[in-house]
Amino acid sequence: EAQVTQNPRYLITVTGKKLTVTCSQNMNHEYMSWYRQDPGLGLRQIYYSMNVEVTDKGDVPEGYKVSRKEKRNFPLILESPSPNQTSLYFCASSARGRRSYEQYFGPGTRLTVT
Amino acid sequence: KQEVTQIPAALSVPEGENLVLNCSFTDSAIYNLQWFRQDPGKGLTSLLLIQSSQREQTSGRLNASLDKSSGRSTLYIAASQPGDSATYLCAASNSGGGADGLTFGKGTHLIIQP
């Protein structure tokens, strides 16, 4: 089954404790993105990647890092999480093809930083 | 930089009515536009994808239109049902050409009264 998976789905952590949210897709997609969703602000893009070793900032990259060492994986790293990073996070992937750049989303990771 | 606006922010209608949700975007050079549904606290369900070369797409009781020249898309829901209650999100491909992800509107919160 074609899908985007994220782990963990739920995470409660404390300020300053480094964490990684994993994202993996099995569709051989070139393009991947991370978004965060906050009440009243909607979904905003954090980072995106157009290929292995190619990443770029989205609208709200501060406090986050990403890496793309393999085509299928695009982990989101919070090196020193803060309470303002409490949010619902989504990973997405897409490819150029018949349905140009249609975005496929993972199930979301709900992060709480205390 | 792409910006997406959705009107209205909230809508409540009796069951059985036909309704229209509106979406506008600022950069008409889009590759595609996607409509999503989101239930409270849940992930995104893709409803319809309209590619830039298309004017509309249909799926069951849903019909989405795209007018690139005016920067507008509409989602038409026929014969609404209580199960249609959710937040509907419109997202336009970013200004980088589609591979760099989506810009989302803040959504229309729809309530269908039984």
C-alpha cells in the first residue's frame, strides 16, 4: 500500500531534550515536505526537499533541522525543543508525474513540549 | 510568495443543502490545487486534485473548479449530509513550480445540521 508513515504519532517531551520525528514514504517520490499545524494559523511549511541531499527552508524553519540522506526518508529534528514548538506535524511527499505533484500526507505527529 | 485565502471561515447549513466553499490564491502560475478534508484532531484526507490544465474535477457529490486567471477555486458539495461536517482545506502549489510543496488556506469549518 502506497503510504507516508510518521513516528512517533504522539510525543510529550521537555524543553531542551533533542528529538527526531521520522518520515518515510514507499512511493519512490522525489519531493518531501514538513508542515506544522496550529490553531488560527493553519498549516505552514517548515522545510522541503527536492531530492537526496537537497533541502530548503519553508516559511517557518527556525528551530528545526532536516536531512535527506535516502530518498525514502526525511526526518525532522528538533535539537532544543521549546514550548512554542508544541504543534501537530505532518510530512508529505510528491512526484512529478501524471498527477503532477499531488501531495500525499502522513497521519501526523502530535508533539507537546513542556 | 503564494498566499491562499478561504471564505467563509465557518459555515453551518441544514442537511440536504447544496453549498459552495471558496478559495483564492495570489500566484496564478500554479501547477495544481488540492482540496482536503480534516476531521478534528485527525490527518488530512485528499478530496480532489485539479491540475493547472484542468477546469474542474468531480468525485461523487463533490465538484471542484479552478479558474487560474482569476486566482479562484470553488468546492461544491451537493446534497450535504451530517457526515460531511469537517474542516475543508484548500492548498495551492508553491511559487517554485510544484515540487516545493503547498501553501494552505486556513480552512472552512463546515457543520451540517441534521
